[in-house]
Amino acid sequence: MDHRNSEGGAHVALQGMALAVVLSIAGCGGGGGGGGDAAAPTSGAVAPTAQGSASLAGLCAAPRTGIDPGTGRAFADRAGTVADEKNWVRSWIDQTYLWYDEVPANLLATSYTTPVAYFNVLKTPVLTASGRAKDRFHFSYPTATYGDVQQGTEVGYGVEFAFLQRTAPRTIRVAYTEPNSPASQAGIVRGDTLLAIDGVDASTASSQAEVDRLNSALAPATNGQSHAFKLRAKDGSERTVTLVSAGIERSPVQNVRTLDTPGGRVGYLQFNDHVAKSEAQLVTAMGQLSAAGVTDLVLDMRYNGGGLLGIASEVASMIATPQASQGAVFEKLQFNRKNPFGLSPAGSSVLFPSTTRGYSVTAGQPLPRLGLSRVSVLAGPDTCSASESVVNGLRGIGVTVDLIGAATCGKPYGFYPQDNCGTTYFAIQFQGVNAKGFGDYGDGMAPTCTVSDDFEHALGDPAEGRFAAALSYRASGACPVPAQASAARRSAVAAPLPETTGTPYLDRNVLRSNRIVESMDQP
């Protein structure tokens, strides 16, 4: 099953004829939201019942048996057919999809072999003002592995590659690595340039055989795959390292530090994923910054594609003052006119929480507070969904958010993941708006200061381009004059960079680029 979509997906796709590395970032940015704050998050992600499809749910061509790890109860699957599964898909879309009335009426189930193939076409063809597909976020995923990814585990090497140029000569650089991963243990660092894999030139590969070899190595499907990566360091030296794929435990929060400036103490943290384990790391980091007495924060979400909306609301609460956020709406969910989940106005609102939700910290613990009225967010085309919710939610209660970098991905939409017969479907079911009623950023949020991503410096280094710009803007209120691009970058980049086109840099699992709500329950 291919879990890619127009802006992303589960793996790199080197298109043979185009000879280009194509990003697969399913639904850059976030989706999700439910009528409340997930009080008891689970890997099962069971959506509320939509009556129009309930009678068809669980009629499966290959019913599962045993215990559903997401619910702890027996699978509800019953003997059915592929036609039953396709009928459920159509019913689910007709009942819950935000733009159900824009789906072409002539799409017949019999024209598609599988339920997933049918699901893939059941979406709006409408474009945004910039000409991009309004729904770039429609995807499905095997239910059995959905929970692992949400918990922050994936097969890989622990390195995120940034694709600065997709057509030959391609430019692929290291964005960051995970601590204690095969990549970090091999000495791979931000800014390294990928030259070749297993002898195949990553810049100029053209034949289908070469393309397939690169794809296989870049997106290993199983643990234990060994590949030779040739890299060039920022000083020009070259080396080849052997990486063996493994189950990678991601560290969503990295590089937490403070910096004393003439205007006060500034905190910095790199936040990469709204996954369950990030709750504990965020609480620790924010507590550390609060204890250090920071008076400002630079929140680096340039590579954060989103995830759990409950985590996003916690992040925003820890930044804002209790006076501004107490009892306030973080995000209000607007559904189609059928109100498919039967929610009241109160039930469709996610509030700013004052305590932990129980993702990876015991529920009900007081959240640390920075109490800020202004925050700088480092952003770019990989900043999506739940990450955009943090920005929009804070702005909704009057917190000034300065976006430093490039426009975000543009995903004010979300969904309730819905399992049926072993496949979890993600179809846009609502648009999220903040307390002021704003949520129209389908083409992305514009930056306060436009600053190119700086691969010559480590993330968290005050000299790194976007971090330095945030500090400068904070001090002067004026955007710094863009620095001249390095000679190496000018010669390597012949086409517009992703940051100027709204195309994501990173290829990452589709589940890391969404806004997901797992429960309708209020805490």
C-alpha cells in the first residue's frame, strides 16, 4: 500500500522520468481536533460514531480476530466483502468529510479495486487561491503500525534529510539527527551533504534501477538493512559511513538552552513532533526555562509537521499567561453542515489546559508556565498542522507570535482517525479556528521576517540564521537584511527552494504531519 499524497507521504519517491527526489510529506501540517482535549489518549484513535456509516462498519473481507491493542477489547470485525468495505468508505466520506458536497458524484466503487484506492479519490478537486489542491492531506495508514508512530517510534537511521533541490543536480543535506541513533553515532551532523548511497550518485541518479536503490536505502521498511552513505562535511571533507536501520526512538524536544541578552534572558527549544512522548519532554523543558527566569522564548518548529492537537494546546498554555489562557478556546472545530458527530458548540471546542492530559505524564499535573505575551517561532514549509495551531491559538488570545523563516505549510484542517478492517482512514472533517474565529491559512501563514534556513550552523546556535534573526527582531523590531547566500549554495541551487514555494523540505512519515484528536472527552 502506498501511503503518499500530493505533498507528502511515508517515503521518498524518486520519480524515474522526472529524475527528481519527490517529498512525501502527507498533509504538511496538522489536522485534527475533536470536540475536546484527549483525556485518555490511546493508540487506537477511535473516532466518535457517525450514524450514516455505523451499520457498515466492521464488515470486512478479512476480519481480524483477537484483541484490539487500541481499545483492549475484541476486534469488532464481522465477515463481509470488499464491496462492503468500499461502501463504508463512501458512507464515511458522505457523512463526515468537510467538503462532502464537492466530491465528484461520478466516482463509482466498482471502478476501484480496493477500499483504499476508492478512498484516495473521494476528495474535493477544488484549488486554493495559489493554485494548490485544497485537500492535500487525504491519506490512510495500516492500523497495526499507527500506534507505534504516534508513540514516536519508526524504522530508520535517525537522520532527517532536507531536499533543497529535487531535480538533477539534486541537493540533499542533513537537517538534524536523533540523539543516540545510528546516524548520530556515525558522526552525521546538520549541514552534511548526501553524495551517494551504495555507490549510486544521489545528485545525478537517472535510471530506474538507480532510483529504486536510492529509495530502498532512504526509506528502509525493516530493521537490519545496511547501506553505505557517502557524505560531504561542511569543511569539504568526504567520508563513507555504514548505517543499519533500526527502530528509532525519536526525541521530540532537543537543544533546550538559555541565552542572556541585553534585553533579558531568552529561552530556546527545538520541538520536532507532537507525539505522546513529547508531553513529558515539553513539561521538563518548559519547567527548566521557567526556573531559569526566561523573559522570552524562541520556539523552533521549522521541522515540526504536527501530530496531536492536545499536545499543541499544552504547548500554547505553557507559553501564555494564565490570565490570558484560563478557560479560553484554543481551537474551535467547524464541521460540515450535517454536524456529523452531533457536537454542541461547547463540545466542539478545545480549551487551553492548565494541567497535563496524560499522554506521557500523569494526567492532572499542573503545567509549568512561562507567562509570555510575545514569542518567536522559527518556521518554514515543514511547519504544519498542529504546529500551526500553536501559532493560531496563541494569536487568538492576544499573544504576539513573530514567525521567523518562511511561510508555513497551510493546514488549518483536521480529522478523527478512523479504523475499519485494519486500515485507519484520515479524511478532513473540520477546520480549526482560534478564539477570534480565524482559521483561513490554507496557503500558509506568512512570516514576520523572511529568513533562509541556515545549514551552516547547528540548531540552537545563536549564530544560526533564523535564531539570529529572531534575536535581532526581538531587540530592534526590524527584520534583518537577508545575508548573501554562500557560493556553495548559489551554485547548488538552480530552482526555487522549497521555502519559497511552500513545498516541504523533509520526507517523513505521513502521521508526523497532521493535527490529530484521539478522544471526544473533556479532561
